[in-house]
Amino acid sequence: MNDQIDMSYKRRWYAVIMCTIAFFFSYMDRQVLSLLIEPIQADLGISDTQFGLLQGFSFTLCFAVMGLPIASAADRHPRPLIIAAGVIVWSMATVACGFARGFAQLFLARMMIGAGEASLSPATYSMISDMFDRSGIGRATAVYSLGSFLGAGFAYLVGGAAIAALETIGPVAMLGTVLKPWQLVFVILGLPGILLGIVIYLTIAEPRRVESGRTSPDAAKEMGVAAYLAAHRDVFVPHIFGFSFYAMLLFGLLAWSPALLMRVYGFAPQEAGYWLGTIAIVMCGGGVLVSGWLLDGGVRRFGRPGPFRVGAIAALGTLPALVMLYLAQEPWQALAALAVAMFFASFPMPLSAFAIQTVVPSRLRARVSAVFLFFNSMIGLSLGSAMIGLLNDRLFTGAQGVQSSLPLVAGVAGLIAAMVLASGARPFSNRLNGSVPGDNQ
């Protein structure tokens, strides 16, 4: 495949780095909401259930619905243009969050963030598959995935520091209205993304599309996404649902850890942001790099079942940490449990993308990624966060309720993910190695 790649080494990695920066901003813009839970609830008077909907469902609604048509365009049109447009849309929507005056307005702005971010990962994964051969896809995807956890980490760090600094200034008049400190945080984080979108459009070249996977190019042209997934359901059913339940574990931790530290252990927002930002950058960032290294090393040494087997083992690795989180009495115990849980919870991003990039034909790759991200968002991001909020309001009431609801939802999701992913390891190996009859027909 190397001789088919028409971009220089520097241009390939420049494209990856720029998309990583975009992923960084996307997670900053979506994740900072969780750190601002206390002032938002105080000003807008919303419940934990509503806040869970803001964290998950509002974002997911457009992210999931828009994903497939945007990905279909990415399979046919220049991907840098699609990525750039998405970056600009979600950045403007983040600024709009700062002008929200109620739950409905904030919900609508979060929907638009989801609509913009729907363009990024399918198009980026598709480009990575066309810029690298199989031995480099894992590392390139891991670097791209690193942007998400750097973004989440800096959302905690910058968000906590910013709200502490802005509270000393107080409300600020802007564009005919008065913005409180938490609203200014959204404006400050959203503005740089508009410039980033313009830079991406002007500086990233569209790579030539390269066929991969076990289905012939002619067959891929004739076969729609639904037919392709149905024909290969032994791989994609465990892939989609296994990694989606894994996402429920990850996004539950990212969304509700600030509330856990502030409510149960009395952390101030800036203090919670410092610790969670450090954990996200070091432990989640380390997790995606280790998973990418295992993928590229596993391809050479341990055979092709790597993504599913590594994912199943890593999901099980989170369970002892979640039990420790439930039992933690001291802040250091909770922080240690979160660090271990987030390390293993970060594994699936390179793993899930690698599976799509190595078996799906180029003409279907972005759309298959969008279908995966639809279920990943609806199950992992939307359902998981909402369930934790609902349990806080209805079952585990009180300030310490989140210490029960978060480990429970995350632990059940992790156990399901491990079992489902384990069932897909051998079918994926057979598909990738070409031992399944009829794949080339």
C-alpha cells in the first residue's frame, strides 16, 4: 500500500496534527460544561437529569443525525473542506452557549455543537486510512485520539482557572447583554476555533483515496452501507455495540467526575479542574498512546484480533478501579481510582477506528464510521450521562449520590463491553486475514 500513498511524510503528519488540534478544541468545547455544573445549575435552576441531557442527549441529537449525511459527503467530496466547515460551526455554537438564558437555549446551542463535530472524526479517519499503511494507522489514529483527552484535560484546567479568574472580575457587558463568569468561559473557548477552521481549509491537501478491506472496489460501489454492515455483521455487531458500551463508561467518567469531586469531597471548581485535567492529560493521553502502540505491535507479533481482544481486556481493567471509587473515603483514594479507570477507559478510541480503517473499503469508510459514531453517541454519550443524572435525582439522592450512580453505570457498561468485544475477536481476525469465503466477490 505504501506505493499508493501520494503525500509526503511531512504533509501526512501535518494533516494528522491539524486534525488532532481540531479534536482538542472539540473536546474542550463539549467537555467544559461538566466543570461548570454548579454555577449553571444555580443560575438556570436545572436538575441533574436536565444537566445529564445537556451533557449527552442535546449534543448527541445532531451529532448522530447529521453524522451519516456529512460522512456521505466526505466519501465523495474534499474532506478538509468538510472538516473546516464543521470546526467553524461548532466554535460559533460554543460562543452561543455563553449567551444562553435558559435550559432550552443552552440545549439548542449544544445541539449545534454536535452538528459541527459530526464532520470531524469520519472525515479524519477516512483521510488517515488513505495516508498511512496498516503498520502506521494505529499510531496515527492514537495521535489523533490524543487530541480528545488533551482537550478534555485542558477544558478542566482552563475552565477551572478561567472561572476562578473571571469571578474576581464579575459580570461583563458584551453585545448588548451582561455575561456571567461561566458564560464568558464559553465565549473565550469558542472564538479560537473559528480561526482554526480557516487554517485547516487553506493548508490541508485532500489525499488520494486508496482502496482497502476485503471487499472489492466494484462491489463496494454497488453495496450500500446497510447492506455492507449486514453482510459483515459478525464483525460490526460486536464492534458497534461493544465499543458503544465502552464509550458509556468513558463519557460517564468525563461528565460526572467534576460533580463527584465537588459534591462528595468539597473540591472547588478550580481544584477539581486541576486534578481532573492532569489525570485526563496524563492517564487518558497515556492510554490512547499505549493502545495505539499495542495495535501496531500486535499486528506484527500477536496476529490480527488485536483491537477486540485489547478492548475486552482493557474494559475489564476498569472494574477494580470503579469498585475502589465507590468505596473511597478520602480524596486521594478517589483520585487514584479515577486515574486508573480513565487510563483503561481511554483505550477504545484508536481500537474502534483501527477496525474500521483496516476492513472497510474507502468508498464506504466515512459512512461506516458515521454509523458507528451514531450508536456510540446514542448509547455511550447520551444514555450513559442521562442515566447517571436520573439515578442522582430518583434513587441515589443527596450530595453523595453520584459516588454510587457513577461507578454503577460505568461498571455495568464496562462489563457488557468486555463480553461483547470478546465475541468479535475471531470474526475480525478472519475478515482481516481474508479467510472468510466470498469477501472478494
